[in-house]
Amino acid sequence: MTEAETRTVLRVAIIDDHPMFRMGVVRGLEDEGGIVIVGEGATAEDAITIFRREQPDISVVDLSMPGGGHAAIRAIRGLDEAACIVVLTASENDNDVYEALKAGARGYVLKGADCSHLVDVLRGVADGETIVSAGLAARVLSDMTEERSTQTGDQQGEAPARAMPYLTPREEQILALVAEGHSNKEVARFLSLQEKSVKHVMTRVLRKLEVRNRTEAAVLMRDWQYDKNSR
């Protein structure tokens, strides 16, 4: 039995107010295989209605649509904290990325990506990853680190150096690549590892750092590196 035959079929909803673009995404995902489109919509209200009705594994939403993509993300996460949402948008604005992740999105992909990449993101998110297009990840993580440091400084005066739980060289290497926005599949290719090995390492890293997801782990690592370099 092939990998394509054994992998889990993902039930996906597509929300975008441009009918031709939405149709292209739907057809592209269906052609890739392993994806079933359970709903299509054009507004934030559609996204919420479809989520309530179909309970998709992943909702793919645009940000620029009637009602607003950020509002849709917050509303869906309000219905189910475990809901998986991937943003597919033209916006490269750092604040849009940051607010989408803060609202609960687990992926952020720029329009123009090919369908095979989008499928990789969807499968990564379904496996518990948080994936941001590589060109945006470093900037956004930097913004998140800065805000976190500012909040700590406001609360405690001068922010003390944070302790970082011990990570092995391999764990640090993989986490550094994740912090750059790479998926498990990409990290595995870079390091000539099995994808499942990378996944196991990241699970161990999240447990050691006592964080919920890859984005929080990457921010914590950047905080620690900043503190270490400042001493």
C-alpha cells in the first residue's frame, strides 16, 4: 500500500470572496489527492456557519473578505479552541501575520504558493505544526519576541535573563530551522532525516520548554538567545 493510500483524508473548508481564485484552490487541492472539500464560502459569516455545520479538519480563510478573516478566526476558535485554521492571503503585512497567529491561526500561506506546498502546510498543521511562509516567519517572530520582552519589562522593570531548559545540539538545530518558518518536511530534507524523526524531536522540545506550539517554542528560543547575547 502506498503512502498516498494510507494517509488520512483531510476534510477542508475554503473561504475566499474571489470565486475564480476559490475555484482554483478547490480544484488544485482535489487534484493533489487526500483532500475532501466539505464547504466553500465568501465571508466571515460563511466560515463560521460552515465550521458549525461541517466541523472541517481545517478551515482555509482569506483575511480580506467581508466580515474580516481575523474576526472569522477568533469566532471559530471561540467555538472550538482546537480548531485548525490556515490563512491563505495576499497580505505580507507583519501585523496581519501577527494578529492571525495571535487569534489562533495555525498556518499562514501567501497566495501564489503552489497547491503541493499548500497541501504540505495543511498536513503539517493537521499534525500539530504551526507553519508560516518562510519569508515572513523571522520578522513576525522578532515582533512577538519584542512585544514579550516589553511586557516583561513593564511588569518587572528591567527584564531578567531567562533560563532555557537544556536542549541537545540536534534539538537546538531543529528548533532554529523551525524558527525560520520551515516545516517538518523541509527540516527533514535539510538535515537528511526522516520526517517522523523531526516530528518526534519537536514533540520532545515542546515538552521540555513547556509551550503549546512551535511558534511559542521559537519565540522562547529567541528570547533566550537575546538574553544570552546581551549578558
